[in-house]
Amino acid sequence: MGIHPTYILPVINNKKTTAGKYRWFVKGYTPIKEDFIPETKSKPEKVLNTSLWKRLGQPPIDESNPPACMNLSLKDLLGEKWTLVPDLEEYFAISNKGRIKRLNTWTENRNKTFWKEHIISLFVHKPDNKSYYFYTKLISQD
């Protein structure tokens, strides 16, 4: 198959999902659904979009409870309602607070990859000193 064993070992150890477009398991093991989702190290949830905060001039905010445009917490904000993004329903949802959520999905570029649900960081465009535009790019990667 032309796949070097050093590429297969991280798949068997759940560090990656595929090697050479194949999912590998130890002989005699019957895979379950969870085997296809790579383990991630548990790290504290990032709440503040630091780069946006800096780009906006580091305004005084509560860093543990930032405004919606800077808030990356998966926890719904007070009164927040989510709507699926048309034509990208299986990938993204947008809230009435302006936040965009990447939904749990499988994507396929080179390797089939599982994307865990997360809030997408916003960027700011300042064409002059009077106007600010928040934006992001939505890519389905299918």
C-alpha cells in the first residue's frame, strides 16, 4: 500500500483519524463509532478572542465574560438563539448575538477529519477610523 508504519501508529493511538485515506485498527478489534473521533487533550476553554480585542484597541471589558463579538465560549449567552446557516446547515449556525458556531461534523480534504463544535473567531476590518466591520470565512470543506 506504500504507507509507512510511522504514519499508521498515530492512527492506532487515536492521535489522528486516518493514514493513507484508511482508518487503521489493531487486528482482532471491532471498531465502535467513537473510534472515528480523535481524542483531544482537555484544555481550558478559551473565552476571549484576544486578537480581536487587541485589534479593537484593548477596550476595558470583563475578560471572563466578554461581549458577544469577542466571546468564544460554547455556552449560550443570555437570550441567545441559534439558526442554521442556509446552504451550510450541517456545518454552521449563527446566533441572534452575531456569533457563528461550527457544528460537530466530518469533513474531507486530504483526510476525513472530525471537527468538534466551536465558536468561530471574528475578525475586524477598519477601512477608516469611523467604520468597523466584523467578518469571518465559512468553509464547509466537503
